[in-house]
Amino acid sequence: MSIPHCTPPEWSSDLNPARFASRIRTDTPDGCAVVFLGLADDLGVTLNGGRMGARDGPRAIRRALERYGASDPASGPWPAIYDAGDIIPGDTLEDTHRRVTEATDAILDLGMFPIGIGGGHDLTFPFVRAAAKRWPNLSGIYCDPHLDVRSEPGSGMTFRALPEHCSVTRLYIQGYSPTVNSREHADWFSTHGGFVDALTSSGPWPDADFFFSFDLDVLDAAYAPGVSAANPCGWTPSQAQAWVYAAGRHPRVRCFDLMEFNPGFDPAGLTARLAGHLILTFLRGFAERPR
């Protein structure tokens, strides 16, 4: 079975069997617990005046994963993973969003956990929209210096659209930067169920079902130059790892995405390798969830 609206994933034909990527299935999702979904579009970034190139993020992260991570790690076995490929963008932002929701719906209908790899952060909206149909009153944790509560369509729309259109009740932003957000947006966020840096990676977290979204913009530009909006004073990789691992282990995190990787600004591959590491970190936590 294939996931709708997707092109086949591009992996090397001669993967090293000692590497993590050799464990990823592309033939069928049967028996798999996790599905990769490439959110390969950056029209939303363009609409918000950002740096184009995030549409190439999923492909570049696959290349990084071909050379990073052990197929049989000392931390324990990986969950079985299927790669559904990349969403084929539509003619409009709304059409692309519809396709993302339909593809994510198909993954959830199979009883599998979706991991979105992007791509502009607006794509988190249709990705989470599918999960919100199944878990009413879904809450969200997102790691991002930007609130992304714009009213106009684009990469900064997601965390306004989710409460307004998907009954998401609470939002927790981690890594927030007050100097790059307007007072208007901060006021909207605080009056619509938003909490700033109110949680810790070590918990406890509220009793709720969650989505978890990680924008690579939250990382310091010294570690992650290849993003849509470089952060001059962001997180260290260790901070990011702690959050992503906690999300992977949490049994009520229902979907996860890693967004805004822009390989055009990552000539040394630092961001790609770090993005790959964070995906593996999430999977390590996921493998430790109680069954």
C-alpha cells in the first residue's frame, strides 16, 4: 500500500547494511510502527518573505541519514520504519495542505506513528490537523523562537490556525525569543491558551494528548546555519536532544515533525547531520515507550 499524494522516496541503491538507513522499508508499511512523510514544500516560507530552499530539506536529510546512525545500535533496536516519500505540492498552498492532511490521515488509519520532515513550518498545520480529528482537545508543544500566529497564509500561520480550526486547546512554546515577535502576536498567544517556556524536557507534562513540532530555527546558527531563519542566540544541540528524546518517550505524543531545514545554507552539512541525529533521538525515545 502507498500513501496518497507522495512521490517514492530517494535512497541510495547501495546502502551500507551497518547504517540505520538500511533498516528503512520503502516497499510496504505492513508491520511498521513509524512512517516518514517528506513535507517537501516551501511556498509558505516564500509568502512570509523567508529564505527559499526548505522544500529540499527531506531529500537532504535522507542523504545525511545514509551516513549516520547504526543499524543495530547499543541503545536497543529501532522501531520498524516505512518511508512514504515526499508530498507532491499542489497548485496552491491550500491544495498542498489538503494533500498533507490526506496523507497523514492514511498513515493514522493504518495505526502508525507519523513523522513529518520538512519543509516550511506552515505544513505542521495540515499534518497536525489529521491528528486533531482523532484526539479531541489535542495540545501542542513546539520548539521555535517564533510564535507563528500570523493571520495571513504562510509559514507563520500554524499556531493560530490550529486553535482556530482544529480545536487545539493548549500550546506550549519552548525556545521563544521576545525580540523577534510582535507585541500583537504575543498578546494573541497569551489570550488563546498559549504558554511560554512553561515546561521542562524532564517533565512532568500536563495530562493530555500532544503533537510535538521542532523548528530547526530554535537552534543556534553556530550549530544549524541551514534553516529558513537563522537564530543568532539559540539552543545548543544538547538542549534540543533532551526535548526530542522526551517527546519520543512520551506515550501520548501522537505525531512529530522536524521543520525548516534549508540545505542551500548548509554547505558543510552541519545542520543536516544534526537534523538526522534529532530524528534518531526521537526514534530512540519512541522505542522505549511502554507497550
